[in-house]
Amino acid sequence: MDPADILALSRAALILLLTIAGPMLIASLVIGVIIGLVQALTQIQEMTLTFVPKLIVIGVVLLLSLPMIGSALSAFMAELSARIIGR
């Protein structure tokens, strides 16, 4: 493998990481902002109030994005194995 292949694999791995973690992080960010606004408006300062909704939303988003995650991992593994074999 030359440096261009390593750079391409690194770029593909970073895009894969964003593809896998991105939807859950965005959902967590959105629900955190919404809960923070509700807490600021109602002046309820309970720290555990944000934990349960975030956990539920992240679980739902994970279940909904599992097919996308599986196909992204499959495509990355196919590319990686093709580069190892020396296509």
C-alpha cells in the first residue's frame, strides 16, 4: 500500500465514523437543546431530566439507522478487503 491508499482508507474510515455516529449525536443535540429550553422556561433544574429522553431518542434513532449502519460497514469492509487483496 502506498501513502495515497492509506490516505484514502483513512478518509473512508472517518466518513464511516460520521455515518455511524452522526445521526445519534444530532438527535442527542436536538433533544438536549429542547430539554434545556424547557428547563430554562420552567426553571426546573433537575439534572436527571435530560438523561432519560436522550437515552430513549438515541435508542430509537439507533434502531431506525441500523440498516444504514450495516450497509455502510459492509461497503467499507468490501473496500478494505479489495485493497488488501490488491485489486
